[in-house]
Amino acid sequence: MDRQLRNIPPDILKEGLNDMDFLRVYVTEVARYFIAVCMALYTYECFAVFRFKEEERRKGIYFRQYLMIFLIHFSCFVCICFETDEIRYIFLYIFQLIALYAALGLFRMIYPRANRLVINNMCLLLSVGFVILARLSYDKAMRQFMIVVASLVVALIVPFLVRKLRLLRNLTWLYALAGLVALAVVLIIGQETNGSLLSFSIYGISFQPSEFVKIIFVFFIAGALGRSTDLFQIFSTMVAAAVLVVLLVVARDLGSALIFFIVYILMVYLATGNGLYLLAGGIGGTGAAVLAYNIFSHIQVRVQAWRDPWSVIEDEGYQISQSLFSISNGGWFGLGLFKGNPTAIPYVEDDFVFSAIAEELGLIFAFGLLLVCISCFIMFMNIAMRIRDRFYQLVAFGLGITYIFQVFLTVGGGTKFIPLTGVTLPLISYGGSSVLTTLLMFAIIEGLYMVRLDEGKKRKRIRKSSRNYEDIE
């Protein structure tokens, strides 16, 4: 349907269209405003949660979030079904609805003391990913959905393991070895994607080890620095971290290398409180960036596309130019699903999914999505700062930094704020390894939240025992 039809009054428009076409235009028009309002309300509730310390007082907020999740998902699929006239999207919607409902219900049933904001945000982000991938490619949406279901089954077990397995802190150098082997395997048998060695396949299933190593890396740094922060320990972890980063650089997976570097520097700073490490990291990172620019031609191409995409719009600047066009076309409320042209952006479902969302669902929705990601980060940091166990505190902090920095790289690259890094938007972009590892990260955070509650109960028992002893005295 021509975009200009939306500017024609309905009474005139109806004369030139049959009833079904008119209904399609009307539904799309109403839905794009309704979806934006629902997203704004959900985003507000994400931050309203922080007014209350007790989960019991947040119940009303969580219920309203549940409602917004399902309304957004339903409204988007109504538009998709009207625009495509294909029954397969109805079945896809039903399957996704069951999966989202099961995820919310099972987490609440198995872990009644879990942090429900983290679970709600996880499901909201998954639902947005379901919608935008269904719009971009039905086949990829189906593959992503099946991976999400399998990943959620695994994620349901993780909080229990994190809470009960105290030996996790004792596997420090095993984490480093596992990360080293995983990245080395990619260099040996990895498949090249856009000039980078990112993944390998086993029986037709593709794996991107750098995604899993992000979690392993955080556990390694937390295990090492949680035990000691003397100069030798910091030097040892720096050498191991440098080896992992170098392997990623050799594989030309520079986006992941940058994430590893930032996470390491900030975790060292948290563990030591020494600002000199931040300064040294900043100087070293700047030098490494200059060196990488002079060594790797594809970095030079990306920097050129970032500095002036219009001068190379037919070649290096084509992706970012199309991304900016998409974002500007959307306006505040979007063009509506299937009303824009996000598929004009190469690899839109991977690196530029945020641009597709901004074009068809609008800037209000896109900004709300960013704020939801920020609320996840704030809750991760809240959990990290309240845990007394140093190892668990560093794990929560490291995972929070990993998550929010990946969001920053993806959105920043797509909006020309920074050069492109080839990093996916967690839980939304297409990619099985990415969605699995992000769900594992959210599940680990849930386990750490329950560790924090256990610490609080233990302190209360100790204080109660002390008061009872004083009364006896």
C-alpha cells in the first residue's frame, strides 16, 4: 500500500479501495499509535519498579508489564497477518505466545523469589525480536524461535546451578583454558563471514564461540580478582586476557575484542578501586585502535563510512546510509509493519535491526526499547552492588557491562554515533549463539539475585541470634 494513502482522509480513501484494503490501512494506522503507547507505558513501569525495594510492592507494576508485553506482541502480529494474508503467521504467533507465557509462568513458578523485572524485560525483548524477524524473514524467524525455546529450557536450570554450585569460583584457570581452546578452534576450522572468522558448523548447526566466551571470560576475571588483587594476580589475568583478545583480533572479530577489553578494564577497576588502571586502559586502548586502523583495511573502510558515508554511498557507506534513511523515515510512530523498506539494508536482521525497528515501529518505540535495555543494566548493577560475596559481585558487574556495551555498539554503529563493529543487538537480532548466551546471562543474573537474597536472610539470622544471646546474658 502506498505510503501516501495515510495522508488521505478515510471517507475519500474508502471510495477508491475495497473494504479489505480499507480495513488493512485502518488497522495499520491505529496499531502503530497503539503499539507506541504500550511501549511507552511498559518503559515507564521499568523505572517505576525502582521506587520500591520489596518485590511484594511491585506486583501491580509487573502485572501491567505482562499486559503490555502481550498487547504489543498481539498488535504487531495483527498487522503482520493483515499485510501478508498468510495463515502461517497466525500459527507462528500462537507458538510464540505459548513460549512467552510459559517462560513468564515457569520462571515465576520454579523461582518464586526471582527478580521479575529481569524476566519481564527478557520476554519483552524476545517478543520484539520475534516480531521484527517475522517481518523481515519468516524462515529466519522460525529458526530463531526454535533456538529461543531450546535456550529457555537451558536457562531455567541455570539460576539453580548458580545458587547451589559454590565450586564455580574455583575454576578460574579452567575458564581461561576453555576460552583459549574455543577461540583457537575458530582460527583452525572457522568459516569466514564478511572477512571475519566468526563461527564453525557441526552437523549443520553453526556456533559462534566468541559469544559463549564472553560469559566464560567474565567468570575467569571474577574468579581471579575475587581471590586476590595483588600486582601478580592482575598481571596474570592481564596476560590471559590479552591472549584471548589477540585471538579475536587475528580472527578479525574486532567487535568482540573491544567488548572483552572494556569488560576487563572495568572489572579490574571495580576490584581494585585504582583509577590508574582506567587511565592505563584508556591509553592502551587508544594505541591499539590506532594500530588496528593501520593494519586492517576493513577497519579503514568502516571508519571512512562512519566519517562521511555520503561520499562512498554506493560502496562502503551504503549500509550506514540506508540505516540512517530508515531511521529518519520512521518518524515518532513509525510507518507501520511492512510499510517501510528495511530490507534495503544489507544484513538488516543482524547488525541493523534497530534501524528496522525505528523505521516501522517508530522512534518512540525505539527509544523505549533502549530505555528497557538501560533498565536491565541498572538492575544488573543494583544486584551487583548489593551482593557481599566478591566473586558473585564481579560476575554480576561483568555481565552487566558486557550486555550494555554490546547494546551501545549495535545502536551506536547503526546510528552513525560510532563506526560499525558488527555486533548484534541482544535478544533481538538474528543469531542463535547470541540469543542463547544472552538468555544464559539473564539466567545467571537471576541466580545471583537469589544469592543476594540468601545473604540477606543469613545476616538476619545472625542478627537475631545475637539479640537472643544478649537477652539470655
